[in-house]
Amino acid sequence: MGTKKIKCRSISRGVAQGRVLISHDAISFLGNVDPKTGVVVEQDHDLYGISIKNRVLVFPHGKGSTVGSYVLYQLSKNGVAPSAMINIESEPIVAVGAIISDIPLVDRMETDPYEVLKNDTLVKIDSQTGYVEVLD
Amino acid sequence: MHLTKEEEQTLNGEDGETLQKAIEILVALGDIYGADRLIPIKSAQIAGVSYKTIGDAGLEWISDLEGKVKVPSILNPAGMDLKLWDEMGISPQFAQKQHEIIKAYEKLGVTSKCTCTPYYLDNFTLGYGDHVAWSESSAVSYVNSVIGARTNREGGPSALSAALVGKTANFGYHLDENREPTISVTVECNLSGADYAALGYIAGKTVGSKVPLFFLQNEPEGDELKALGAAMAASGAVALYHVDSVTPDARRMKFEKTDENIIIEESQIREVYDKIPDNTAQTDVDMVAFGCPHCSADELAHIARLLDGKQVEKDVWVCTSREIAERYPQFVDKIEKSGALVVCDTCMVVSPASENYNLMMVNSGKALSYVPSMCKVPARFGSIEECINEALRA
């Protein structure tokens, strides 16, 4: 089976590859994620107890405090940040956090990411040219 | 988004990594909000200063940046008075981190003044139609509404990016079409002083993030407009409002009443004054705080007059910018002789020292919104005179 490239909008530039981690909940990086371990610590979150480290994190959008941008930076410095992120629609908190942390971030995929991507699907994010490539 | 050749070069990293990241943030925000280009700004005001708010995460990021800001840039209030922190009850550990944050900003060429009212300060006064990138919600409201200059409500990193690049993305309140009123608020009673803070506290909850056009019985003054806007930015998310025949956009554009109109009655204003927070019926006010937003020279003079020759029985903070305090030592002297503290660089909302109290009394609708949630201290509301009387009561 050949690979499939899906166009998207680039928010934070870069290229990365990794296995998908799907969340249907919005994420407030301040409070929801432990900056030391990258584990989701919010009990009501659908990723509760799961590490986002080195995953391609798929979630609808960010929420909560703007300090969340800095938490992404801390995750990155601690080596436990996602390798890339895909949003349905990016908002400033996650966008700014991704840029300052060198994490590629895209949104508005031409095909609904929840339809084409499953947990552990291997994908490549190229937000220099603006596409997501399904490698599995 | 259209970028100039120079901007493209910066985006491609030819001017260093810090500027590359900075312009990348501006472009990303511009793309998200549909901006056509970057526009030059006159000044920047940067949020994300109090160690209580940004913690080690923010400190790390700011410390790692290099370069110098291109326009006059100033800071939001810090978590403590940078000189009198010990008197405020701040721990040395917190003070150490707070000083590190200020030094990190200074290294980037940001002035180490910390205030939510930069518009009173030299180098930060603005005129009608000026574009800036300011962060603090009450300052944003004042800039847009009372001065008629233009800014979005910037986050900490985006304001700092704008300062480093000297530009911001052209969207939101920078554009005429987003500055028109989308809801009207008609007030049926006369208002003065803290009534405007109470009005903002009520109106913000209904208005949300719309642009309200007020129809008032009186013509409010600058400090009253400041209090109105600050309260609405806290209880709602109002970044721009108009007062019919008063504020600069409203005078020029002569806006008509919108289809949606809410009416605010005297009884609603009174309720804000009369409200006793839950479980505090037996609790005495042990702290009275003024200066949210930071006191103007007029407000400082007013408080000094009311406290002249008297002794306060409770802890009293009068929060203002260091520059205003230094410009008017005669007012500061009178206030401090009464036993009240003139607190600079910080305020009751962002300082962890507020958490040492059981019940706070304020004349600010913004503080009334934030003190209970951010400091976990219940708050009561009163006019400047009522607050002073409470401070003098044994």
C-alpha cells in the first residue's frame, strides 16, 4: 500500500515523524500535563495516565491559561514533549507554545484526522510544505 | 499573509534564532486570525511577569532569548514590589525568582517598570489611531476605548515577539470593521466614582467578548472609564467599548444603538456594593486595597486627602506604578504616615502576599472578579470613601 499525503495548514514549522496519539478532548497544557514526565494528569481527560512524549498528538484545540505555551517549552526542554501536533483548529496558546518549543504543528487537515488516523498509526508531519503523510 | 522581503529573511532565520521564532509567532497568529500583513507598532506591554503566573516554565523561556526589543517595551505588574517585597510578606525564594524574571526581560532591552497603566508614563503615551501590542486586559481596554489607539489583547510571548520585531499582525482590533459596537448597554441611573466599576462588573458578565456601546446619563471621567473597562475585561472578555458621545471612536463615528440592547438599573449597581461573599458574615475585613488598575495621580491625591492626619487600623495597600509614586512624593508621604502602604510594581491580584488575608475590601470591579478566584480570598466592594472608612474602623 502506498503512502497517503493529506494537505493541511502549517502553524509551527518543522518536520517530524512518530506514532499517533488520539485525544478527543481539548488540552490545557497548564494543569492537564505534568511538565516533568509528559504524562496527562487530569483525571477527566481521555488521555489520563498516558504519556505524550514523542507521540504525534492529535487533539481538537488548546484551552485554558496562556501559561500553557510555556509548559510546552518546559516539556520540550525536559525531553518529554510530543514530536508533532495536529489540531482540528489551532488557537494561540498551543500555536505559540509549539513555535517556541520547535514542535511542528498543523491544523485544518483536508481529511478529518479522526477518520484517517488511529492510535499508533505512523505518520510524518511536514509543516514546511504543509502535509501529513500516513506511512503505515 | 503577505510578508516583505526583509520579513521573509527574518522568517528564514537570517537575523538569528530569537527573531526567527518571534516573527514565526506573529505570522502564525496572523494566519490563524486572517491577517493580511504585519504592521509597525509604537510600543509593547508584555504580560507574563509575575513568578506566581509564569513559574519556572516562563522564566526558562525568557532567559533563553537573545537580542533587543525594537520599540519601547514595558512590563505588566510583577508578583511583588521590587523593593518593599519583604514588608509585603513575600518569601526570599519567591523574590529571588521574581528578580530573575525581571533581569531576563531587562537583558532584552525591556524597561523594568511593571505596571498595568503604562499610558500614564513617559514613552508610552498614545494618540488616536496608534497601533501597539499591549497585553494587560485593562490596559488593552483603555488603549482601544479611552485613547482610541489600537491593540489586540496580546499574550506574553506574542507581545514580546512584537516588541522584538517592532511589528504585530494586522487583525482584530487593528481593523475598522472589528471596532464597531455589537451590543448596546443603556444605564438608567446616575453614576459616579466606583459605580462605574460596579457597572463594568455587571455588564461584562452579559457582554462577554462583544463590543458594547454604552448610553449613560452622565459623562464619565478618565479614571471612571478606566474602572469600567478594567471590570468588563475581568468579568467578561471586553477589549473595546464605546460610550456614546464620550469615547473617541463614538464621537467620530456617531454609532447608532444596536439591535441588541440591555438595560442596567440602579438596583443591580447597588447589589454589587451590598453583596456579602459566602461564609464571611462573621469575618472582618482585614485588608483594604486600592489601585486595580494602578492609581493615577488624581486617585493617589484623592486617597492621600482622605487619609491625611488619620491612622489606619487595617492593612491598606495603595497600588500604583513606581513612576507615578516617584512623581508625587507628597501624596505617598501622606498615605504612608497613616500606616497604609504604597505598593509599586505589583497589585493585590498578582501578588501571592494577598493570600495572607481573610477578607479584602476593594473599590475595583476587576479586583472583585479576580481576588476570590486567583488569590482564594473573598472580597467586598465599596466606593473609595467606604473603603477608607473600613480601613479606619477599629
